[in-house]
Amino acid sequence: RPKPAGSERCSWCPACRAASPFINSWTQAHKDIPVIGISDEEPAAVKAFIDHEKLSYTQTIDVGNKVQGAYGMSSIPAFILIDQKGQVNDLTAGVGEYLETLLKKAEVLAKSKP
């Protein structure tokens, strides 16, 4: 299954905060497509953000910015779409049209065979 991952989002980032409710709503409508939110903040800050935003999708912490470094991300929010074979299908930054396009790609990939 494709795995779009909201990556290097931070609770202090206005664009990240704006994207979170949209992603949360999308994940509830597409429970068959896993989404992983990734942050480089301290665990307490991440938990407070999850609780405040009532996020229902998986969250993890990027200790040492390993994910950010592996994918060469330099801005937040950034979103990665990983296909069924584990290959990066798309990498985009920002919210709005870019995010909507990526999530539509995830829907298409979910219907395709690996």
C-alpha cells in the first residue's frame, strides 16, 4: 500500500498546523492508506500538538533528523509518497494544491497492484 508521510512538520509552523486538520480528515476517509506524521520536536511538544489537534493518524519523532537528511528535505511541511515497493513516488513541500495532488496520487496507487 502507498504510504504518504507528512514529514518534518512542527507544531510552531503555521503551514503545518493548517495542513493537519486536512490530513486528519483525509486519513479518516481513507483508512486503507497509512499516513505517518513525522516531527523533529521533543516528545512532549509532539504529544501536546497531537492532543490539541486531535490527530488520529500515526505520529513519530525523527530523532537526529535522519528522515529529513535521507530525503534531502529543507522546508516544512514536506510530504513523501512511498509506493508499494518502498520507492519514493513523490516528494512535495507546502500545503494546498501540492498536498491535494499528492493525496490523489496515493488514492490511485492504493488501487494499483505492486
